[in-house]
Amino acid sequence: MQQQSGKLLQQTLEHIGLTFISLLIAVLIGLPLGIFITRRAKAAWFVLGFAGILQTIPGIALLGFMIPLLGIGAIPAITALFLYALLPIIRNTYTGINSVDPAVKEAATAMGMSDAQILFKVDLPLAFPVIMAGIRTATVINVGVGTLAAYIAAGGLGEFIFGGIALNNTNMILAGAIPAALLAILLDYLLSLLQRMSLKRRKITLWSLPLLMLLCSSFYLLPLGYNTRLLAGFTPEFMGRQDGDIGLRSVYGLKIRTVVISDAVMYKAAFNEKLDVISGYSTDGRLKAFDLTVLNDDKKIFPPYYAAPVIRREVLEKYGELGPTLDLLHDQINDSIMTELNYRVDYLKQSPETCAKDFLVSKGLYRAPRNGTKGRVRLGSKIFSEQYILINMYSMLIQGYTDLQVETRTGLGGTKICFQALLNNNIDMYPEYTGTALLAILQPASAVIGRLTGNRDSVYNYVQRQFGEQFGLCWLAPIGFNNAYALMMRRRQAQELGIRTISDLTAYLKKTKV
Amino acid sequence: MIVVKNITKTFEAFKAVDDLSFTVGEGETAVFLGTSGSGKTTLLKMINRLIEPSSGEIWIGHQNIRGQPAEELRKKIGYVLQNTGLFPHYTIAENIGMVPALLGWDRKKIHARTIALMEKLHLSPDDHLAAYPHQLSGGQQQRVGLARALAADPPLLLMDEPFGALDPITRAAVKKDFKQLDELKNKTILLVTHDVQEAFELGDTIHLMDKGKIVQEGAPGDLLFHPANTFVQNFFDDQRFQLEVGTIGKEDYPALINAFNHFKNRQA
């Protein structure tokens, strides 16, 4: 947690920068547009309608639209935030100017003021409170939606929020959410002061405001953190885990500039040379799809992740046929088979169901569902393809070999959420990995970890015993593959730079220090 | 000074002003009197091009008003509205000095002129120069409106029911101060009103309007004693006696007393 406190400042500054850059652009474009449509009623309908539709698009969806067009990082994030800020600004400018007392406007015209004079001497000053309210609304919206920027490696307070969700760490979520909320309140308050200023003082402030905004925007461009030759993209979960980013720094002494990015986007980003090193899993199908290679973990900071089903003991005892059925997958899938299956689903876009069925059929394990009504087993899974594939296999096996019904609860985001669901009897079984169980759930003393790490079987035995004693949960036979955390790079680049292990990477970066 | 020829204004299918022609001499106060919807305000607004006529021509001082940019024309015409239209975000001083500022007068001159006008209209500069319109009473606001229209000393003044929003007592006071302004003597004034008393009080010529047409124009006495038709006659019937008394001159008193006595004798 303490290591993250330095990050908080960086994220806050990034957040302020993102907010202000997009706000500035929105004002520069939205304000004149709002003025323009006060003179053209037809255009008003169209412009307000368009900006209104933009607002109805959910934040994440809008960011998703941006990615194929603008890639990852600051530019798509700022564009999305700018689009969100448009409606309040345009609409309030339009409404504010149209609400000016017609008698005052008539007097101004009758005096011989030109259109420009009426705009600057009458309309804008009188519409100012309403326009300012629009800017305040846009600011608060931007601070809120800006938390999504972390999804696409644009930084900001969302990094902690996403990380906390993935790791089920409430403190971490709050560490991002509270500063974001405070930021929104603070900015709104400061802008309200401006709104209430007298006309004379306001004029001075209005000229200094754009400068201030530019200053705040520049925060974003401040090069905080390392600037290295290679750029790494890690998921929020990887950033927070002991066997993730933290271990890289402490054991390898790896010093690389890092952005936080979502799993959905990072492989493509690496392929498109927007990132050089990414965190990932050694059986991910996208390894094959994007021609990436895994760097050897020579110092063994990533423990083995032997996959096996974890099931509540009472369910196992209640339905005696369940255990042997689930064990049908024991040693059936090795690393390369799992990678291939993942590749089919992630890249060839096969459905997990089809992929699972094809595999079972190929191994002669598939049986048509018996549609029995003896009882019900609830299977849970995390939110990635490998889990979906396994769950489908287990589901088909249970329905084919027993008279039990299967209910699946897929998409439980993160280890802790899955595990809690199991403990709280919301699900009966889900596939877990020994390394995850050891480091994210059991979290024993580092001496214990040191003793175990590196050895597949001892980790498995330890985890099996502890789960039984502490939680009343049983580990069934391992499926046979090891889905460990890994660092990966584009195969070609790794070859060119002669990097085969993580130590090689560390050495390379030290040598080419910027 | 003002020549209006065949002015018509049509909104969609409605003829607000129907083929009007008239002239107003220099220094004359021409009152346009009529009920709501008679077209008098529309006509007034065509003089300073707030509304453009559908057809017809208007000349001010031998120049067609369409021959110059509207903004230049308006800076030479003072305009007073019923609900003042004061700029709420400017002080009284800034309001009054607006047109001079637009014309580029230097600040000292504007300041002097503002103070002079305020005093003439009985607005204490010490109290009100730096005040904002909302801090003043209705009557004071209308005085500011008058001052603002007069600030650049325009030769022509347009007034659209300027005293209509005031209560009778305030109205009388403001009107009194207005009439006393000596600079009005050489200004041409076009005043729109539905208040008959006011028309008779302030007007040299009255143009009685109905349904976009001028029914009769002339000196106040003409309309009273020589109405062109029954409409004109009926228009003044409510206050006929008051108006007639106000209109006849001292020289007519003997004739009036004679007529009265004659009437009384016949009764006896």
C-alpha cells in the first residue's frame, strides 16, 4: 500500500490533466457552437440532438469505439471525455443566450450595437451564470468518466479503482474513488466561485482561466516515473499482486516505464507496437495469434499455476458420483493444448461451448446430456476464455455422466470474488490455480512461499491441505496445464534484442538507460 | 424631417401596417394613438429598422433609411421602451453613457453629459451613478431609460409607451420632468401610446390608428371638434369633456360661457 502512495499523486495529476485538456477543447468548440445555434434554429435541433445522443452512450462503450480509431492512451481518452463534455456546454450556452431578456436585447439593437457588440456586451455577460453552470457540469462529468481512462492506458485515478475491483481490495478502490470524488467537488467549488464573481473581477479571471487550464493540462505531460526505451503495459490486477509487478521490481530490479491497461486491449496494443512488454498468461491463445513469445522466468517469481477444480466438501460428499466425473479431465490438457483451445476461442472466435465439445469428442469423453433431475450443481468461473472453456467441459461432463443439473455463474470478476462466492455458498465449484490460491488467497509468510515456490507438487499439496483445513474446500485432481503469469514480447523484437529471459530484459534496460 | 411613403408590414397573412403615408416636421412631437393591435408599435419599429417594412419607403432628413447601415442609423435615434430594457449588469452611469461610448466620445465628456442629464431628470448622481438598475424604483429606472436615449443628443427620439408601466402618480412626475427638458425643444419626437390624455398632453400632431391604418391625423383640437368619422368620435367620447376643456384656449372662454348661459336660460 505504501508503495502505491507515490502513485496516487501521479494518478491525481494525470486525472486533472485529462479533465482539463478535454474540458478546454470542449469549451473552445462547444461555446462558439452554442452561440452559432442561437442564430439558426434548424441547426440547433441537429446539434443539440447529436450532442445529446453522445451523452447517452455509456462511457466504456464510447472508449471502446475510440480504440480502433485512435488506439490506446491519452488521445482516445481525451476524445471520449471531450465528447461527453460537449452537451452541457453547448446546451447551456444556447439556453443562456436565449434566456436574455428580450427587452434588453431590443434596447441594445436599437442603440446601434453591432451583432458582435451585442454578443460580447449583452448576451455573453448575461448568459454567463448559465454557461458557467454548464461548464461545471461538464467538469464533474469528466472527472467521473475520466476514471475509465485507466482502461486504455491513459492513467488517472481509475488505475486504483480497477485494480481494487480486480483484486477485491476495498482499500484500493477507495484510494482511487475518494480522491476522484474530492477532485470533482473541489473543481466544482472553484468554478462556482468564479460564477459568483462580480463582472469586473470576472473579466480579469476569464482571461487568466484559459492559461490556468493550460497549466493544469500540462500536468498530464509531465514525465513522471521512468522513461525507458521499452514500454510495458500491465493489467490492474498484475500491478497489485505480490507475484506481479511488485515481484518484478523487488526480485529482478526491473526498471521499466509502465502503463496500466485492460486485458482486453493489451495484446493488440503489443502487436501494433504501442507496447513492447505486456503481462499475460502462458496459455493465452493470443500468444499464438499475435506472434508473441514468453520471457523465461529465470528467478522464478511467478509460482506454478496448476489448474484444478475447487469444490465445497459437502457437495462432494452429497453427490458421490461428482468427484470421479470431474476427475475425468485429470491430466487431459497440457500447456500447448490449452493454448490451442484458447486460441480457437479468443482468436478464431469459436464459442467456448463448441470448443469444449469438440475437445471432449476428440478425447472420446463426450456423452449426451442425461437431463437428470437428481440435484443441482452451481459452477462458477472468472472472466476469461480459459475458464469459460473449462466450465463448459465440466458442465457437459456432469450432464452426460450424472443425473445432476448444472447452473453456471460465469463472469465473476477476479479471484477474490470467485472465492468469496464459493465460501458464501453462492457457487459449488470453480476452476482455480495453485499459484493464485497460494499468493492471492492463502497469503502465507514469505518464508513459506520461499520454501514452496518452483515446485509444482509441493505447492499443490500445501494448497490442498490448507483449503481443506481452513475452508472445508477440496482440490480435485489437476487438469494438467500450468497457466502462469508471464511477461511477453513480440517474438521478433525479443529475437532482435537477444532477450530470452526476464533477467535479459532487466539487463537490456539497464544498458540502454535513457 | 421624416417622410413615410406607403409603408406596409405583413406577418404571414396578417397586415399589421396597411399602406401608411405621413410626414413629421422637424421639432414636431407626433403621437401615434390607438388600441393594442392597431399597428402603432410596428410602425415605430420600422423607423429605426428594428422591423423592416414589407413594402414602402422611409426617409429621415432626406436620406432613405435603407441607404445606410442600420447600426449607424440607430446611433442617431434615441429609443425608449416601455419596460426600459436597461442593462442589468451595467451601472446607471454605464447604461446612460452607452451610446456615447459606442460613438467614441472621450470619457470626460461622457461623464459630464451623464451627470447633466441625471440632474435634469432629478436623479441624484451621488446616490445613483454607481448603482445597478435593480436597485432603483420603477420611476427612477424609466428616468434612466430617458437619459440613456438622450445621452448622445440625437435629433430624433422614438418612444414606445414609455410611461405605460408606471403608476399614475409616478407617471405624472416623470412626464412632468420630461416635458421640462429644454433640449427636447429642437428634437423630433415620435411617441406611441394608448393613453388619450398623454397624447393630448404631449402631442403636436395626433395620428389616430386602427387596424394598421391612420384614421385621422391632425392637431388635438381637430380630432375632437372635427372628427373624420364615427370611430374617431367614439374614441374620445369617454373623456370628451376633459379633453375639450384642456384643448380650448383662453380666447374661447367667453364663447363657452355664453353657450353655457344660453343653455341655462333656456332651461329656466
